[in-house]
Amino acid sequence: MERSLFCPICLNELKDPLRTLKCKLVFCGYCIKKWLQVKGSCPMDRNAVVIKDLSPLYSYSDERPTSPIIENLLECNGIYFHPNRIWNMGFSSGKPAKCTALHVAAREGNFEICQLLVSKGATVDALDSENRTALHFAAFKGNLEICQLLVSKGATVDALDLKNGTALHVAALKGNLEICQLLVSKGATVDALNLKNRTALHVAALEGNLKICQLLVSKGATGDVLDSEKWTPLHFAASEGYLEICQLLLSKGATVDALDLENWTALHVAALEGNLKICQLLVSKGATVDALNLKNRTALHFAASEGYFEICQLLLSKGATVDALDSENRTALHFAASEGYLEICHLLLSKGATVDAKAMWRFVDC
């Protein structure tokens, strides 16, 4: 038989929504403070039957706990014995995730409460259900002041969540340069790998955060680390069209022809996405214009199939084989003709493309 949830002060059973709403004052500072003054103990101590998760009742009001209210709870060990799972600190946070009060305060950007909690002995490296620390939350929200507080109190800068993400991964993802600077200055591992084998540099390149990329490479980040799909940061920057990041990575020695799991180079990716300036950069840095992926397709196949005339011009001017055959004997002309790109067909034919080259199978989309 399921046991019921009771208000810890008035002992009303919290089944009726109206009664629950009326009892929201149980979780506000005035009621807690008065109970402490009169009884001298935490109101939760008298209730041994609170076994279910209690929804954050502050979602019914505009009230939020202040530092003095939290201090009263701390004095009676309320936050430690009855943590956010029950009290929820008055924040509407959805399904409880084994967060501590410090997690929630860091997530909400409340520096004063974070400061109070750590001064009272809160564990700075406490883990939630996804192994995230308060530092992960503060880095995600971009709160430099809270990050500084946490690392000054001994927070582990390289703490890993369940996806092996560090606070540096999070800060790079969100584009928080100052937090990245702080974490690196405190010894964060710049080449730490998450479960996708991505470093913070992968993440910053994917998100187009140039200044963070500059910071990371200046601190020794490796430009050719392969993720689980064997993509390098250069693959990501080329795919997303971030020219300055590509320039940075190549200037720091990134391998221009690095291959992913399907033998795609950055040039394949840039040609597919129509990033002309990046294609120009890559070929100027020695990219192999006729590099073949696992389906024997070149960058010219992709540019022709997507209708990127200027990229086709560039590749042909750099020596691309006009009649290169993919694994089904299709040329760039097959793709351009199939998609109706007349101008590209004229270009390819002017460069000597075989007009009656035969594919192995009926033509299908690229």
C-alpha cells in the first residue's frame, strides 16, 4: 500500500490540489523561520512519512528563497538532511535529478546563495544523477563569478559527467570565453575526450567560437584529434562554414586531408555544403582535389550534385579529374544532369567530360 505525503507542519495530507496550494507556505521563509523560533528544530524532522518527490510548490507563486531563509535551513541542517529532492529551494526545476542546493543555486546564477552554501560546508563536487557538478551548471549558464567561487573552494575542474563532458566542454559549447580562460588557467585538460571522443576544440569549432579555438590552440590543444566518427575540428569548421577557424587550425598544423570513417576529407565536406572560400583555402593548403571517399566520390561529384558552379570551376582549375568514376561508375556529369544543373553540365563538357559515360545502375540520388 502506497504511503501518503503529508505537510510536515500542519500534517495535512497533500492529495487535494487546493490543500496542497494552501500549504505552499510550508516552503516559504516565514513559516520555516517561525517553526524554528518556536520549536527549535527542523519541521521536516517530525514527518517520517514523506517518501515521494514533492513538486516545487514555489511554482505557484513568485516567491524565491533568499539568503536569510537558506541560512535558517542550514542552521537546522534542513538542506543537508532534506535536500533539493524535497525542498527544491523554491525553484521550479521539473523532475528531481539528485541535485543539491548548490547545484540549483549555480544553475540559477545565485552567487550569494552559492557563497553561503560553500561557507557552510556544502560539497563543491557533489554529483547529480548525470554526474554533473555545480561547476558544470555554472559553466553552462556562463556565470563566471560562481565558477571562480567554486574553483577557489577546490572544485575539480576536470570532473566528468556521464557523457565524460568536462566544464571546459560545456563552456566551449556555450561560447563562454572567460570561463574557458579560468578553467584552463586552473589546469583543465584541454584535450579531454567526452564519450564521442570530442575535445573542447571539436566543440568550439562546431559552434563557431573562434576566440575559444584561439585560446585552446594557444594552450596546446591538438588539432588532429579524431572523434568517434573520425572527424577532426577541421571537418566541423569546414562543414559549418567557419573560414577563420579553418585558417587557424591549418596554421597550427591540422592535417588538411584527414579522413573520417567514410574517407571524407574536409574538402569533401566543404564542397557538399557549398563553402567556396573554405574550398579555396583547403586547395591552397594542398588538399587532394581527387581524394576518394568510400563510395569513390570526389569533391567534384558533390559540388556538381548540389549545383555549386563556382566550386566546380575551382576544382577543375586545380586539376580535378572531370570523368572520375564513383563506385557505380557515375561521373560528375551524371549528377549534374540528374539534378538539372545546365550551367555545370556545360562547364563539365567544356572540360572534356564524356557525354555518354554509362553508370552501372539506374541513376539514384546522391
